[in-house]
Amino acid sequence: MDTANIGDLPAATDARALQVTRPSSDYLDVSESLPLRLASGKELAPYRIAYKTYGTLNADKSNAILVPHALTGDQYVASHHPVTGKPGWWETMVGPGKPIDTDRFFVICPNVLGGCMGSTGPASVNPSTGKPWGVDFPVITIGDMVDAQVPLIDHLGIEALFCVIGGSMGGMQVLQWAARYTERVFAAVPIAAAAWHSSQNIAFHEVGRQAVMADPDWAGGRYLELGKEPRNGLSVARMAAHITYLSEEALQRKFGRSLQDLDAKSFSFNADFQVESYLRHQGSTFVDRFDANSYLYITRAMDYFDLAADYGDVLANAFRGTRTRFCVVSFTSDWLYPTRESREIVQALNAVAANVSFVEIESDKGHDAFLLDEPELFATVRGFINAAARKRGLPASAGPRLAGSA
Amino acid sequence: MLAPGKQPIYRADHLLIAEMVAQDSRVLDVGCGDGSLLQLLADTKAVDGRGIEVSRERVNACVARGLSVIQGDADSDLADYPDDAFDYAILSLTIQATLRPKEVLEQLLRIGRYAIVSFPNFGHWQVRARLLFTGRMPVTANLPESWYVTPNVHLCTIKDFAELCEAVGARVERSVAFNASGQKLGTWVPLTAHNLLGEKAVFMLTRKWVEAGNWVARQ
């Protein structure tokens, strides 16, 4: 696909805009002859899936681990981000000697359909108009995201993935993969996820979307054509969402009522409190790396997620006959995807006598715990993956590479 | 729950249970603890094993060592499983700590073709002697906790358990009483003697009853 002329953007977003058209990672262009049939009934073709791989695919292509990312993640799971320059978003989990050991496994991380790091999304050019899709991009679902990844797995010559593992929206994709392509998934690890998006979660997403759309620079979704960007709106959306990723306890522990670089309250609406300053920072750094319309589309996809709905409203039916080995993980302080929602997945799997492990990890870090340094999470994932690898006939682990590293 | 004692590598009741389990079968271990029985069965019988354990720490340790275990408890979570989901549903030294032993036993018989239950025998002579001679709730090497801290809220004797089996329509396929060192009592010994001399017992059961009235009794 040619580089599109998308006008003169503010400097901060140039690097990001470039990623939309020329991703720093590998990518697969799926041709017009293989249209993606979306849940909405529309078709999308051609489309691109940008992805990163780590490690080496073995001769019989049995050691591939797919790592779908969460809402604001991308394919840079274990390598520095081309826009922010920051380390990969799950380097604690994925890498040489890590629980998802790239010395043993071939790790694939695709940018989701609808994303803005090289996979086709609302910031991409609509081939029929030559302009960015904007809100003309079709509304997509988690199922569509997963369907769009299938040609990539085919392209890599992989018949069955050894494991699909992800947290939050990544966990939704794990469940969707396991339900829709059960024969192609040997093991599945949904972490801090749910089989459906709760009313409260939809509500938070709606607040975020309204913040974006209320920004005049959103311009009816056509901001890219106009050389604008709804920075304030997207920033507020991120600030609100970020609170839901933490816990009251973690916020209190981290910030309390401490003031930011002040001895006394300023009696103004400046960011007096550390927590305000922190959130504003989270908001402003987010807009440097993320497209506002992508945020709308991906949050919508999560809202629409209800796995049971596709299976006669009985979640167990989604997994009937499955031979996939599951490991479901939740965190005690995650109020966005609470343990009881993971337990529903476990109950559904038990109802079909599937092979399932379920671990609830004690943490006060809220939903974000899945991305953080949680030794119990690493031990669980390492143990589960090693046991599954033995069942799959893959070589044994050499164990952690560094003493003391989980 | 029970005295840790001087453990051999495997617990005596685990070895007895392992003798009863067929190669390559599907097993659910309810109250699987640290997963040692599941590990034994995986190592010696190549079973497809699952566990349920109430303690989060133990569950996480089991999963970290590669066992398929979920956090849950016998009283509430067995209802999730379909009929005949497993060849063996095992409850080892756990039934005495459940809130509703009768329902738990019925669930085991429903989800497993065989139910295997081991339990500490409250009819053992030492227990009887403690109560008789001290007039206080028995505390033995086998049942080390005082009445106010013990998780064992539903202790029974071998005779009691045999009666419960009858009450829920379970057929006793095998029953073994044994002492601390795992030594079995001979089958020629009458039940009354088992009840007096066995510190623990293992029963292997099948169901006689059928749901919806259309099952036939196991032959």
C-alpha cells in the first residue's frame, strides 16, 4: 500500500502517522480476493495486519505462541516502541528466559484490526476515497479482530498455535480464538478478562468516547483530513479509563493526598495533587501514541463482546468438545474484570469437562496487575506453559535464565 | 487438617487410591491440596487429572508445578460438572471437612463413574478411648486439632460412612481400612474390627441410582 498524503499533522504525531502507513514491524497485506466478513455484515478488503515476531519457529511449527494485545497495546510486546521509544509492554513476561520464553517459543504479536500501529484501522487510507477512513471505517468486533489474525497464522504456515495468551482485551481474543478456532489452539490463557463486557465497563467506555467526540478538534471524526487532532478529548478519555485500571488502594498508596511540587494548596484548578498530575501525564503521553478514532472503534469492539451470545446464550456451548487446555487468571483487586467473571469462564469450561486451571492472584494493583511485576503471575504462566509444552512434546524448559528473575 | 507427621514421599492413602485407579483414566481430585496425589497419579498412571482446592496459595502452587487445578470447594463447585465427566472423582481426607457430606458424595457419584473417598475413622479405638477415659473431644496424632479449631466438622466412623453409602445409593466396590503406616487390615477381618482398628479408610464406590428414572444400576 502506498504512503498516503494525510496532510500536515502536528509534530508530535508525525512519527505515529508514519506508523499507520509504514509500520516499523512486519506486516501482511491480505488481498481483495480474501475479504474479511465482519460481524456487522460488511466486508473489508484489502486489509493489513502489522505484527512482530520473536524467537524461532521450529521445524514442525508447533511452538508458536500468539499474544493478542489489550485496548491500547500494540505489536511491540517485547521490543521498544517506535513512537515512544519505551520498552515493550510485556517485557516482564515475554523474552529470553521469561515465562513466555523466546528461546523456546515463536511469539507472534499482531496489532489488532482497528489499531493505529500499522494494521488497518480508521486512521488508514480508505482505498475507495484516498482519504483516511475516519468514522467511515466499519464497526468491528473482537471476533473480527480474531478472524483478521487467521490469515497471518496461515501465512506463517502454522496449523495449530501452541498457546494463545493475553490480558484484558487480549484475554477476550484468547477466548474468541479458543471458541471459534478450537482445533488451532492447544492451550489458552485468558488473564484479567471476561466472556462479556459488563454494563459498568460499557459505561466507562461511553464516557471516554463522549469525551473524544465532544472535542471540537474531533471534527465529526474527520480530524486527520483537516490536520487536527482531538488531543484534549482523548486525553480525558485516557485519564478516566486509567483510574479504572488501578485500585483505590493502589492510588492511595501511590499518591495519597500528596501535593505536586507545592508546599500548600494553590487555590486554583492547577494540578495541585500528585494524582492529578499523574493522570494528566498519562493522558498527554497517550495521545502522542494513539489515534482517537482507533480508541472509539476498539472500545466499541470490547463493548460488543459477549461470547455466549453467539452460542445460544450458553457460554459452555462456546467450548463444547474443546480439547484446548485453559488457564484462567484473575486478580483480587481488579474491579474492571473481577474474579467472579473469570469464575464464570471456569464454570462454563467445567460444564463441558474441559481441562482448566484457575488462579486468582492476590494483588492490590487493580486491573493493570497483569502488566506489572507479579511474581505469582509469572510462576503460574511459566508452570502452565511448561506443563502444556510437555503434553505437546516440546523440549523441556531450561528454567529462568537469571537467578532471581521470575 | 490432619497430622503432617513424618511423611514418606507419598501418603499411605494416596498409594492405596493409586492402586484403585486405572491407567490413562480421567480423574478429578476434590480438595487436592498441594497436588501430591495428582502428581502421583500422573507419574504412575498417566491420568488426565484435574484438581479443586480451596486454598488459593495451594492452587497457585499446583498450577505453577504444571497441574490442572482450580480454586473452589467441594460444597459449591461440583455442581458445575456434567454427569460422568470423569472416570474417578476422588475426595481424599476431605469429606470430614465439608459442610454437606451427603450432597458432596452424591455429586461425586454423579460426575465420576467411580467415587473414591478416604477419611479418618472416628471409630478407631484410640479415639474411643480418649473420649471414654478423658471425657473430652479426642485429640490424636491422626486428628491433632482441638475441637474449636479443627476444620473437621463432619467426622464419622467407618460404619457411619458405610451407612451413608447405603443412604445415597452407592455400591461399595472396595473398602480398605489402614493404620498410620499404611498397613492394610486383612479382608477377612469383619467390619466391626475395621472400625475399631483402622485409623483411616478408603472406599471405592459406584452409583446404584439413576437420575430421571431411566438409568440402570451398575452391574
